[in-house]
Amino acid sequence: MTQTHENTPFEGFELSPQQAHLWRLQQTRLAPSAQRATLRIRSEQPLDSARLKTGLLALMQRHEILRTRYQQLPGLSLPMQVIDDSVADWQALGIELHVDTQSAILHLPALHLDSTSLGYLCEEWAQSYLQAAPQEPPLQYADYAAWRLESVDDQGRQFWDEQFNAMVADVPLPWQRQNPAIGIAEMARMHLSFDDSTLQRLDQQAASLGVSTGTVVLAAWVTLWQRYSEAERLTLAYENQTRPDVLGDALGLFSEPLPLTLDTPPELSFAALCQQVTERVGLLNDARDSYPSHLSNVPSLPGVGFRELADVPHSALNDAGWQIEQADSISAGCALLLQYQPHSASALSLHFDAALYTPAHVELLAEQLLSVIEHSLREPFISLGRLATCSTAEQQRVTGALCASPPLSPAQEQRYAATFALPNLAACFAQGSAAHAQRPAVTGPSGTLSHAELDQRVTVLTQQLLAQGLEPGARIAHFLPRDIDAVVALVAILRAGACYVPIDPAYPTERIEHILRDSQARLVLTHRARLQDLPVDWQPSALAIDQALPVVPLQEEPSVSRDQPAYLIYTSGSTGQPKGVVISHANALHSLAARLAGYPRPVQRFLLLSSFAFDSSIAGLFWSLSQGGCLHLASETEQKDPLQLARLIRSHDVSHLLALPSLYALLLDELGDTASALSTAIVAGESCPPALVDNHYRHQPDAQLYNEYGPTEASVWSTVALCRPDQGCVPIGRAIAHTRVYLLDSEGAPVARGLKGEIHIAGPGLSDGYLGLPQMTAEKFIQARHPSLEGQRLYRTGDFAWQDLDGQLHFLGRTDSQIKLRGYRIELGEIETGLCNVSGAKLAVVLLDTTQAEPSLRAFIEASTQLQASAVRESLAALLPAHMIPADIQWLAQLPRTANGKVDHRGLLARAPNHSLATYEAPEGHIEQVLAALWQELLEAEVIGRHDDFFALGGHSLLVVRMTARLRATLGIEVPVNVIFQHPTLIGLAEQISQPHDPAAVIVLQAGETAQAPLFCLHQPAGGVHHYLPMVAGLPKEMPVYGIPLPESLRSQDLVALASEYLPQIRQIQAQGPYRLGGWSMGGLLALELTRQLEAQGQTVEWLGLFDSTFHAEDETLAWDALQAIVQQELSSDSRQRLTAQCLAQLHTATAELGRVEQLRFALLQWANANGLSLKAPLAYVEQTLEVMADARRWVNGYSVPSVRATLHLWWAEQTLIERPTLPALWDAISQRTCHHQVAADHDTILGQSAFHEQLNKSLAMASTETVA
């Protein structure tokens, strides 16, 4: 492409519509490497290079298009064709020729020729090589272009507008990579092999149907895409390169892709599809000369296409002994194109964008296409939905090695066999307790039991149960809170030969009563305090195991058969009533055996987060007890608070846990980068978003993350995947040991990899069925019908998935999540999967809202960062057709959930569509503005008004906990949870916060024992004390710890005045010394000043700890690199992309002589606003943070460090000492009594380090109670 000045005269011709269309594609979707045509020939004899070049020059003289360059005029959107008279410098015309001994490659601009023209060029080139060039002048392309431009008329436009309106977007293949930003960089090819007999049968089939052979091939290609998309209408880019006689042997870009839209309901027969293709292709060909492809408003065609080449003469090629190996020219933006060459041994070839599709995937696609063709040749009148895409070889793969688990090692097989051979589940517990008697077995809110103690408690309760005269398999209701007694009762029921029926005490009364009645429970085990929660009729059948039980005669424990039921768990039913799933001891033993064989790291401490009413509790219970590990039961309060769970994981060295992905995401946020003993984290029960996997390995790189899948009917789990960072879509994995998982179509036949199928499970984990529901059992537990499955018993899950090349399953959604909207069948799970691929998305739910006059799709995304609906729609548009893009897209910090932990669909639909529920009025005053900024962050909302309701905007109890912590940190106040529930509006809560309150309210960080001397911790510059929680997690549980935050009303005070305010509060808790004080960062100076004031009152401070504290807050200028890094971190991703060198240079100059705080204030508030750049955090939050930094500098620099009698115990972060190595010496010059410690950490992480905890505990234990002389 060359640019021309306005005063440079030249003769030019307009581009043809085909060229104009391709030129626009080249500017947007085709990389330079994909903008040329390629002709590759091979010769039987050595080639004469000189003759080749002479022949090419003759071609160029004969065909003006080969002497054409494209010249851009100022002010014109399209270039002009300029024909050169000379052919001397062909390289300047974009032509390259490479000649080898018996091969030659010719490259030309793709704007010159289509693929068929390359064939004509090669035939004529061979004639010239043989010195027999044609004499008649050909049609010149510039003349054709002028005629073609005149052919676009209003009548033609009307026809094509109708075609455009009928178009539907294509659906990407499940394994298709994300579209690279560079567009199509390289098109690769793969030939499909046909034997002569198949080609002959194709011709015969076409003749019998009265259509062309190309039509049969195109119909097979359409059928394959119908099977992938399940769409009842498809649009492909159709390109017919056959040419009318008038064109003769002219060279040029004559063909172009046209929109071919076909109706493809699955019940349509293949023969009928062929007829439809013939009819609609005929209409397109009749009108193709009026196709307005040169207009900029012509819609883009789908990325999937079909091209039929013309029959090109090849007599000269044969005479010269030449063979065309490649004749390719990109004339469309198709990323995947099936090309058909009539009467050729290599009749079919797949052309694909190598950046989007791997050769292995395209090879699979080719195999599936050939399977469709072969089946259609046998049964041309079969429906599209029944045409086989699964070849015999593929069927053997998906029903063979790929349906089972990866091969187990001999050691894994031995572990599986040893466990599965046990007589019953109780024997697993017996093994663990015998081998590890003194190890802790279970820890809960009420204490800890060793394996021996647990065994003793279980034995006592087992005898009580046997005294009830239970028959084998009798059902006993387990109605107990999550604590040690629940474990004792569960194991005792199994040892007594009974079947336990877990019922969560938090269930509604109606559900409790239904389960008790439906299960015909023989007995209910509970606590005395829970008796009143039982239906009245069942209270006499209850045994309160926390009260004195009668002495009973000892009985021999029964021999429990593997076939007896072990537990009966109720799951939600389609009828609205829960249904009971019966799991035998053999089922559960298989599940446990597969877990012991599959997971490499043994359980040390398993954190149980699920209710005993969910079968996921079985995983942790017997996995830990059978290995001599410890089961840790989180209390009801801890289970709802990720902060407390994170502390529990660190303080109790939890090694394993299983959680919902959404809960684990919150847990990770609280765990942060602090090291923990966690080695194995498992997520299950919901789709696992890629962002969670990346976040896990960022924060807990030493722990492995697994994604499990499995219905209750198959004993907890059936597949598992080890998650890898940066893997993209997270699979549910392969089958677990000795389990088989099949994907079957509606006819019960195996589906090929890449295609959607319903998950069916086989193996020893399958339940016998549903209690008292024989019809439902028969519907869900079936005998395999397909011969390849050999009549196996299968469980139909109702879940859809697809299988990748490695056999990994990828979850798509449930059968009952398929809806029909405006004539389209839509799988909601597919949209949810697309939403989960949006950066920052953790979980997504898509629902059909029928409450409005016009039904619509609504999407709700649980996201870690605020997502713009427009950006989400843009991301979805790259994956899904327009009819699958939700009309309403909302983001929430966490999706609301029902009592059993499932996403609350009703609650979501009750939310107003993407706008505030209250009339907007801007927040007023500092408190309202801080609250609004906090709500924006917690609720992921763009705008918060002063009359908005926290819960109406998506708030929930977990966010309330987060809000109280943030209010504590930002405003230095403790807001009781009930206050937020009672005053949920912004204005109402702000009024409550603004009311007079205790100006120095002390926060209990750890209650401890009242006999112990407490530790008082002073706030850091921002005013909060939550930073001490990692430190408190490492202190003895009996030590009371109090935090003293900064009330907003005292922010203007200096350090001496602040300490004076805090002193009476401390003495109210502890009237007399000796005292223990500590402080991190600026809190160390507050602790020092309090020590001075206490000593002035005659009190003793026996221990004074300063954690990474300095008494100078220098406002040194940030280095330019450091300032740039902070700015880049604080800007939104969109703003980072829009940063220019000029912008940064302006910032550098303006901040060169400012102090740190003023640098940041200018950069984040003034400079960013002036340049239209947005920040990730709310503006009010940034302003407040900068104010806090300024206050801290004022406090510290205005303070004269005193001399005190107490010894100063100083801890330093290694990173701090690297930056300021003289700090210890400065403190030594102030006090003669100092003790220094160093910790491998930085300023922000020192309080969470185990080395710090060890040193701190030793120092506190040695603290003297004598007054320092």
C-alpha cells in the first residue's frame, strides 16, 4: 500500500466490491502474514528457473491485475487500483517467487486473486513454460470491477437486506481458543482422505437426491455444526468460486463469501436439508453480482464457512508434469473453512486459523465430518439429530480408556483394594483409632477427642442404641449441631448396624417433618436443647445424648453387611419435596477407597465446612478418621465468617478442606499470602471459575486445588480434576478410580469428544435408588441401551458436559436449565460458563425472567472487581450468538443463597433490573460518603444513594460481617451487626454511626481467660485494629487481647492527647498493673506514650512491644519508578491501557519536588482526573487513605519520644531494615533497655509470620512482673 500526495497525478480504478470487502478485513481481522495468496507447485522434472520467470513475466504482461498496486489517496477510505506498465520490478508489486529444484512457490497480494484464479494462473503459467501461451486477450480485472460496481441496484439491495436480517451468529466450538487480538495470523490446512469408492458413492447419492455433490458435502458440514450448536437456524459464510463462461480464463478476485442461512431443526431429514441447501444456494448465486460487499455497513459474516472451487483446466499442467500442492487465497474472514474441490483425490480440506484451533482438534472435527458423510450415504433420510458424529474408532476411545480414571499405580490400586475390601464403614474408623489412638481425632467448639477417646464415646453410645432393639438397617435420624457429639452419634449408628438419616437442625419444620415421616425413622438422636425443634409427634422418639443415659447391659456389636444401607440423605426433588437417596456401606467404601487412592497427600487436619445433611461431609469424616487424621468442625459462627475460618486454618494447621467455590473464594481473600499448612483444597457443588484457580495459586502456591463433581446418587464424587493456574476453563476432570463416566445423547449412544452429552455414571458407587420412589428410581437408574456399553447399570445425572481431547469433562449445565426464548433453544449453563470466563468473575447465574411483559434473560455475576455491563456483553458477544446475551447484567460481591447453600434464584429475580431501587440522592457529609464508598466496594455497585437499602442492593449477612470489619478499620468504631439489620439504609446507618458513642471503645480481639494479664494493642495510622488478627491467631487462646481503635472524633488530636483518652479505658478493664502494651507501625509510639503516662501514675508496664515502629515519618520523594508502579496499580485496567508517554512525562515533571503524600495526592486525584483516568477504588476511599497518611505523618513528626523505665521489645521486618538499617541504633540511643528481633517479612506481613509468633510468645512468657528500677 502506498500513500500519494494530492499533487501527484496518476490513473486509478476503483476497487471491486470483493476487493473493498477484503481490504477492510485486512485492516481489522487479518494479520499481514495472512494477506497474501500462495501458489505452490511440484514438478516431476527439475524446473528451469529462467523459463519460470520468463513465463511469469508473460503472465504479468497479459493480465493487468498482476501489475496492479493499491494506492491510498488522502481523504478516501479505500485505496485505488493503479496498473503499472512495467513488470521489471515485480517485487515492488508484492510478488515473490521462490524456485527450488522441483518446486516453486509464488506469493501475491490476496487482493489480486481468489483460489480458483490461482488455478487458472498455474495452468496458463504451465502453457508459457511449454512456450504455448494463449493468444486471445483476456478480460481485464479493472473492467470487471467497474461492471461489478454498477451491478449493485436497489432490487439487489432489498434481497440482501432480507438475507442479512435472517442471519444468526455462529456458536464457537467448546475447545476453541479465545480470539487473539491480532486477528487471523496464519491459516493452516488439513486434507481429508477419500477413497475412490467413497467419492463414487457421493456422486451417486447426489444424483439420486437430484442435487450436486458439493451440496451433499455442504449439508454434512451444516449437520455437524447443528450438532455442536444445537441451533434450529444456522448461518455460514458460503463461497462459490465456479465462474460464468464470460470470465473465461481471466484472473482476479471474483468470488466472495455470502451469508447462507438454513433452517436446521434436529428432526429435519438429511435429504430435506440437501434440497433446502440447493434452493437457497441457487438464490444466492442468482443474486451474487449485486452483493453490496463494498459498503462499510454490510454485517460481518460468521467465522465458519464453506468454499466450493471451480473445475479448472489442467491439460498444460499434465503436459508440464506439474502438480498444484497449494492454491490458497484468503477472500473471507473465516477462521474455519471447509473447502471442496470437485473431481479431486483430495476433494476436501479444512482451512483453520492456527491461533484458534490446534491440529489435533481439527483432526477430530475432520473425523466427525467423515462420520456424518458416511452415515448419510447409508441413510439419507435419517434426521439430523440422529446422524452419527462418532466414528467407530472414536466410540472405542470414549467408551474405553477415556471413560475411566487415568491408570492407577500398583500402590494406588493396593490402597483402593484394601479399603474397598473392608466389611463396612465402621471398620475404617476402627483401623484409624487402633493405629493412632493418642492422636486427636475430632476438634469442635466443645473441645477435642483423641482417637481412643472417640472410640470409647462411640462404644458407649453404640450400646445405648443396641439396647433399643434395632433391626439391621433401621433408620436413625441424626439431629445434632456441628460438634463432637455429631461425630460420635454418626459412627455409633453405623456400628450398631443402623442407617443414619442426617437432618440439619436449621431446616424448616416442614422439611424436618417430611424427612422423619418419609424415612420412618426408628429413633432421633439429638441434644436436650434441640428437642423443642422437633415436631411434637417425634419428640417421644428422641434420645438426647448430652444428658445422663441409663446403664444398659453390654451386647455384642452386630456384623454389618456391606450391602446394608449406611446413610439416607435427602436431596431436593422436582416435585418440591426432598427425596431420600439410599447409600450402602459398599457404595461409601468405594467412594472412600477412591479418595485414598487418588489424593497423594494424607490428611492431617480436615476442616469440615458442610452440614452433616450433605454427603460431602462423608468425604472429610472418614477420609480423616481412617488415616489417623483429625476432623476439625467449624462452629456455626465460624462457618459463616471467612475471616474466622482463615484464622482457624492458620492456628490449627488445617491441611485439607472441601468447600463451595464461592465460599473458598472469600476464604482465600482472608487468607491472603500468609503461609499456612494447607496442602489440599477441594471445591465442589458449583462451577469453579478460572479466576478462583489463579487466585488460589497466587495466595497458596504450596497447596493443590482440586475440582470435584458428583451427585449424591453416586456416593459423593464421580470425577475430579487437579486445577492448574492459567488453564482457562476449569474441567470437572476424569472419572475417579473404578468408576466409569459416559457422555450419551438422547438415544443413549456415546457422543464424540467436543460434543455435548448427558453425564451417565457407572460403577460400585451407584445407589440402589430413591427410598419409596420406584418410578423415579427406574427413570434415573437405567440399563445401558447401546451395544458398546454392554448393558451396564447407569445413573442419569441430568447434567450436560463435553469431553476434551485428554478425556477431561467440562460441565455445561443441567437438562432442566434449557429454555426456549423467541424461538431459540437456550442452555443457560452455556451462558453461565461464558460469564465465568470474564476476568474477575467468580460465579454466574442466568435466569429467565417471565415476570415482565417481555420475557428476558437476566445474568447475575459474583465478581471480585466491579464489572461494566458493556464490557461483559462485549466479552460474551465473542462467545455466544446475540439471542444468548442477557438483557440485564448485574454484579454482586456474593450471590444470595438459600439455607442449604444453593444460589437463591427467587432472591435474584426479586432484584430490580440494573438500577437503584430508590430515588437517587447523593450522600451528604463525611460519614455518608465513607459508607457509600464502602457499599460501592462491597456491593460492586456503580452508584450508591443516601436512601438506598443495603439488603435491597444485594447485601447479606456475610457482607454485613465484612462491613463491620471495614467500618472498624476506616472509622475506628465497632458497629453491632443488629444495628445494620435495623437501619439498612445509608442515611439511617449514618445517623446511628454519628450518634454520640464511647469515644475510645475497646474491641475484644480474643476473650481468653480473665485470670490472665491482657495484652492491649494500639491502632495503626488508619485507625483500625483488624491488622492484629493474624498476630492474635498465633497467641495462646487463654490470653485476653484487646484492640484500641481510633474514633473519628479524635482524629485531630496528637499522640499525647490520644493516649490520654485511651488511658482510662484501659484502666477500666485492668485497674492495676503490671500492664502489657503493644503496637504495630505508629501504634508502637502510642504504646510507648501510654507506658509513659502509666508510669507517671505509678503503674508498672511489665512488657512493651513495638512491631516495626519508627519515630520519624519522613515525607521523602518517591522515586519515579516507585510512583509509576503505584499509579499503575491504582488505575483501572481500561485507564492503564490509555496511558500515554506524554501523560506520564507530565506527571513526572509535576511531582519531581513533592513529598510522598503530595505526590500521591496530585497523581491520584488531580492528574488522573485531568486526563480522564479512573481509579479501581472509589474516590472517597482514596481521599480518606491520603488523609490518613497525612495525619500519621503529622502525629509522628510532632511527637517527642520519651524515655521510659520499661524494656522496649522491638521487632523488625527484614525489608524495613534493608531500606532503613539505622533504625535499631536510633532506638538504642533513646533507651538503655532494648531487645531487638528480626523477622523475614515486610512491614505489612510481619504480624502473620510464624517466626514472629514464636518469638512473641517466648517474650511474653518471660515478662517480669517486677517494676523496672
